[in-house]
Amino acid sequence: MSLDAGTYSGLHTFCDHIPDIGSRAMDPVIVVGAGPVGLSLSLALAGAGVPSVVLDEGPGKEEVRPARTVVLHAESTAMAHRLGCRTLRDEGAYFAAWRTMRRSRPDRRITFEDHPAPLHVPQHALTRGLRDAAAAHPLVQLITDSKLDALEQDGRGITAHTRGAETTWWRGSYLVGCDGARSTVRKLLGIRFPGRTAVERHAVAALRTELPWPGEALLHRSPPQEVTSRPLRDGVWRLDWLLPPRGELVTPDALVTLIRDTLAAWCGGTTPPYDLIDTGVHTLHHRLARRWRDGRAFLAGDAAHLLGALGTQGVEEGLRDAENLAWKLSLAWHQGASDALLDSYEAERRTAVASRLRAADQAMPSLRAGGGLRTYLPGAARSAQSLLTDGHLGRGPLGAEPAYAPPVAVREVPTATEPGGPVANVPVTAPDGATVPLRDLLGQGRLLVVLVAPGTGVWDRRHWLGAGLMPRLAAAVSALPVRTDLLVADRYPGAPAHTVLLVRPDGHLAATFAGVRPAELYEAADAVRAGAPASRVPKPTPSTAAPAPAPAPTPTVVID
């Protein structure tokens, strides 16, 4: 499709609708899809000062489905709170503990004194909280009843055509398809989506009842049968029954039988009173898009990958996509970014999701057959119960937050975090002098430099801001090629005094240094941004070219 001058004259650029954006050279980012991933991406971009427009095919209201839920682990919960999602606190439930049973006998109980408990929340509540935050943000524009049907890239940006309430062309600097498993963006870009269909089926029910373990999640296995129960608020539980891969349709009577038999087995042989709220059959697919970037267009969430077997969480992986991509697009929008940085989104996130899918696919035959776990997975000698527990609790090959290959191999000081891994959420002194958890300062599109300085937690900030290493470090940080915040931590796991940590905007450790190393710090920061901004965006495949001149970067540092 080609655009003539008359078509361009009718484009929506949103600059007149978003405060303080009209003079900018860059158009907003177009986000297609208003589920948890699309809304999270728009809010993450807004947190970094980047405007976006969210094209929502639906009416802007979430269908209430208590049996459709999401489990969020610590970093994803922190991200949702940081984005302004207020519903988690009132409508989510933390696991009080995690239990496993095997053939009706208690096997293991895990508590969460030493690490944060998972949060279980209805997906409609998560989406509603993110939508409310987006609707209140001046840099996010939500457009409902707008179905995408065409895309066009050119030398300055990307153009999308929608039909519905706003049947028009929309103009953006970049576009991200967060429009689900049947992604229109992916189809318009001609990107293949290979994988496996119906790798698992689960019958699902949300019901209100009393179980012998209030607030505690349960995995009950009697191979080949498997049932999980996870608590929600107000005495509600989500129960999942693993179904035969090619079994018959689950009738209402069959589901009621499953519920009654399961509750009776857990409650001493007698089915307790229960109120059935919602039911469904959840079919899981494993698919991975061949490409996640095409020039100025990207894929995220279910549009890029489908997973969910063995306790893995597709929504959470989508939130990780949004956090990884947002800071890279924000750097491109504000200062310009190299092609290598924009390509690194696919390289990092696709690799991480592919690893998760591979781990699940390797483990599944042995787990579901009920035999020994003979796979190539790390820790393959561990029990099936342990591997599934890791998937549900966000640990191990099925669940842990990913580590990305660091762009520089700088590790002058060993710490408990390897370069590329997620940083520990230690208290730090923020630019405004407040002491906050480190993860609360993510999502602003800035690098973080953290000085480990024992004792600073008990001294007034004005006494140490100009003492010791701080003046030299502040000067080194002010010369970095990207916007950077300078922070101080009283401690960091495994790090001695005067360790300097370089942290990416998404909370992954880039490098560690023994004291102030201006040249090395600059080199590491330049490697994190993957070099100087490119003057052109690579030719997309198979659509048209999209070169993009970028403004020169303006180094800044905030220490006051």
C-alpha cells in the first residue's frame, strides 16, 4: 500500500492531544492492543517521558472472568505497582505457603519468610488497574473500538490504519503489536508463528469454599492426574485439573463431579459447601514468532510467544517484554538509538522465552508420563514435584527471572549478582534524598549507577554527598553518554565497600567496578546503549524502508 500527499494530510499525529508534545520531532509510539502487556508498555514509555497511543479493538471494558487469573512474582509485582496499578493491593492475594501432595499424602510445604510470595490476581483486575493508570496519564491516549487493518513504514516513521470508531490513519515513530495470539500486526508483517498446538488442556473453576489450608496454594499429583488450587481474595479459589491431551469435551456435569471428588479428597471424604463462580477449559499452546522486529515495528506478549505449561506464566513473560523494550524505545525517542540496541530486544527476550519453552518441552514427556525425569534440563535428577514447584514459584529453568548476556564483560568486583542478572532490591538513597527500594527507581529510561558505601544509611545526605568518592563519581556519571541517576546503597549482597554498580533501566546488572573508573564506566555505559545512535533504521522485511535521523544525545546526571 502506498500513501499519497492527500492521505498524509489526514493523519492523526496526536501532538495536539498530548500536553507539551507538539514541538517534538518524534511522533508518539503506537501500541496495538490494550491487554496487560500493551497497557504496561504504554505506561512504561510514559514513565520515561515518551507519549503513546493505544489502539484497542474492544470497547475499553474488561470481561469479568474470576477463573482467568495471573500469578505475578516479585519483580513483576513491583513493576505493576511502579506503573500505577492500584488493583493488586485490593484484589490480589499472596500465597501464604506452597504445598505439594503426592497420591493424597503431604509431600512438602514451602513458606516465604526468606523471599517474596507470589501474588495471585484475576486478569481482569490487573488489566483494569493498568487501564485506569493509563487513562489518567497525560502521555497515554487510549482509542477504543479501533481495529488495525493496514501498516506502512517510510523514512520518518510508521503509519497504521484502523476502522471502527476512528476509521483513519495514525502516525507514530514506532509501533508495537501487543494484540494477542491472533495478532493482526504479526500477520501484516508476514511473520511466521510456528510451534505446538494444545500441548496441555486444563479444566478450570473459580469457587468460594473453605479448604484445610487457608491461603495456601497446592499442587496435588497422582500421575497422570494433577490438580492445583490457588487462593484469591474473599475465600475464592482457582482450581485447575490437567485433562487428557485428546480427551472428550468437559461437560458441566463432568466438571461438577471433578469439583466434588477433589474437595472431598481434601476434606476428609466429605464435600464441603461451595459456591461455583466461574468455569472454563484452558488450552495451552507453545509458539514462538520467527522475528520480533521489522524496521520500526515490534511484537510483544502473546503476539510474540505463547507458553503456559508446567506452571510458566505467559502474562508475566509479556510484562518482561514490555519492560525490556520500553527503555530501548525511550532512548531511541529521546536521544536516538543504534540499530544494535533495538535489535537487542529480540535477541534478549526471544532467547529467554525460547529457553523457557525448551525447558518445558523437554520436561513434559517425562513429567506427564509419570516416570523418571530424564531430560537435558539443569538439575534433571530432581523430582517432578520440585521442577513443577519451581515453575509455579518463579524459580529454576521454568520460572526464574532471566539473565541477559551482558554487552561488556566487566566484573572487577564479584557480587551476588552476575552481570546480566536482575539486581537485588536493596534500599538506596534516591536523587531526592529519600531511601527507597532500588526497583522503585526503574522504569524511567535512565541508567543507574550505585555506589556501595557502608554507613551512609545513618549519616545525613549532605555530609557524604561531597565527601570521599562521591565528587569524582558524580563527575564521571555526568560525562556518560546517556541519562543516568547516581544512587548510594549502604550495602549490596556480596559487594565490598566502594563497589560501583552499573544497572540498566530494566534492573539488570551491566557491570561492577572497584571504585571510580571514569573511562571504564563510560565504555560500559556506551556498550549498554550498544554504541552511538544510528542515522538510519534498517530496511524492514518485507515492507518498505524506514530511515530515521536521530538527535544528538544530551548527557545528564541527577544527584540532587
